[in-house]
Amino acid sequence: MNEVMKSIITRRSIRSFQKKQVENEKLELVLHAATQAPNGMRQEPWHFTALQNPELLKKLDLLVAGEGKSFFYHAPTLILVSIEQGNRFAQADTACAMTNMMQAAHALGLGSVWCNRINGNNEIDTKLTEYGIPQGFQVTATLALGYAAEPLPEKLEHKVNTITYVR
Amino acid sequence: MNEVMKSIITRRSIRSFQKKQVENEKLELVLHAATQAPNGMRQEPWHFTALQNPELLKKLDLLVAGEGKSFFYHAPTLILVSIEQGNRFAQADTACAMTNMMQAAHALGLGSVWCNRINGNNEIDTKLTEYGIPQGFQVTATLALGYAAEPLPEKLEHKVNTITYVR
């Protein structure tokens, strides 16, 4: 089967990570994939922040999830997607970039999962400049990234009858 | 380079199509890719309608774009993504499925482009049962699909300084 199709079909969300950090080369490829995503009117209103600093990761977890919890499953890398405030394609562009990153990560032997905790929380999502979010940008999604600590989850069951052909 | 990365980097939006129809096998793979997309809480609130009937395609164009115009660039296949009305992940799930389809299409030698005309138009988007949209679903995006009539567009220029590393 086509390599891309195979990768699309075998990708899974990963929620358990090794402590081993993602190599710079792989991280750069994942982020490059994000920047190549389709987006509305080619505005590319996005910024991608790769957070790997252990103290800041812990501090962010404390802020978002609370003591002793991790909203990104203690992944060694957290990629924060932020979009210029007010952009009307914010949600779609975010999801396109996230999908590209998840596919790239899987193809490079990494695991990832989309974590929805910061976005939509206005107490937090626009006040993260110390974490590398530019002024005027709002966090719209985050991606936990690292090496899976467990084998890939089994093939998932999917809904049936989700496709109609009109010929 | 990794085949998936290569495909992500070389994908382009295609806005000019041959009359040649997409083979059933390829169409099924593109739609299968859609169903494998990440989605919020694994609700899979989506439906995918592959419209290839020439009369219905023409009728839809007349309804949406008006006489003599084509909002999907006269592609031989139009895939309509619809989501259960009221689902809170509608926009993100749609974009994830669209991205998977665009990647799959490119990897299979097809061209595609995201067309935003039906969604957000409440005069139209919930009244398309004759086009294969289930009752209670709302069209959130459409994908023009076919063989490109021109060579792939050149490498695009992208915004710079869209990535920050915090280590």
C-alpha cells in the first residue's frame, strides 16, 4: 500500500510517553510539516512554540491542570499552536496544522496526542508570553509529542455508514 | 526523505482539473483516509458524500455559485463533509478529515482544493438531502477532487519566524 495511506491508517493518539527527548532534527520536521498545512486564504496566521524546558513544562501543567496532574501526559515536548487573535480561520487552520504534525510525528516514529486544555480558557490562553507565545496570539491547541512508552493501540473500531456515493 | 514528509511538503491546492473521473479505488482510499482522521472525543460526528453525478454537480453549482460559475472549479468529484448539527468539534473535526483527504489525494496522484462556499450559508447547508447529506447534518466544507490539468504549482513562499523553541 501507498506509504502515506499506510501512515494515515496506522496513526494513533498516544497518551503515555518515554522520558527520552525528541531529537532536534525530528522536531524540526514535525514543525516544518505544520507550516506546510493548508490554511484559509494563505494567511498562515499561526505560530508554533515547541516547549521542552522541564521547569516551564511543569509550571504550565500546574497552571492548567493543577498540582500533580499533567494535561499533556508528561510528554517531553509540548507544541503550542497559537493564532493571531480574531482570525476567522483560527479553528480550521489550527486543525490542519495539527493533523500535519500528527501525521509527520507518526511517520518519524514518534507518538502524539492533541490536548485541548488551554484553548478556550481566556484566563490562560492569551497570557503565555513567557512560554513563547507571541503578543496578540491566542493558543488554539497543543500537541504532546514524544516516544510512545507502550505499543501502538490496536486498530480502532470506527462508525459505520459514514460515506455516501452519489453517482 | 521520509515518504510522508515528502508528500506533506509537495502537496499543493489544485484549481484546474481534467475531465477524467477519479477511479473508484482511489476515491475509496481518499474517503477511508477521512474516516481515520483524529477527532474530538472520538465522536466521529461526520458524514462524507462523494458527489459525481454530473447533473447534480451542475445543479449544486447553480444553487451555490450561480449561472456559468463553478465554486469547485468543475472538478469531476466533489466531496461534501457534513457534521451532526451542534457538535462542538465540528470545525476542528472537519479540518482534520479534510487534511487527511488532501494528503491521501496527493499521495495517490490526485489534486484537490478545499472549497468554502456551502458552509456557513444557512440557506443551503442544511437543505441538501437530495445531494446525499443526511438529515440533521450540516455541510462544513467541500473538497474538489480530480486529476490536475496543469503541473503542480511551484514551491510556495511561506511566512518566516513562525516557530519558537523554548528549551
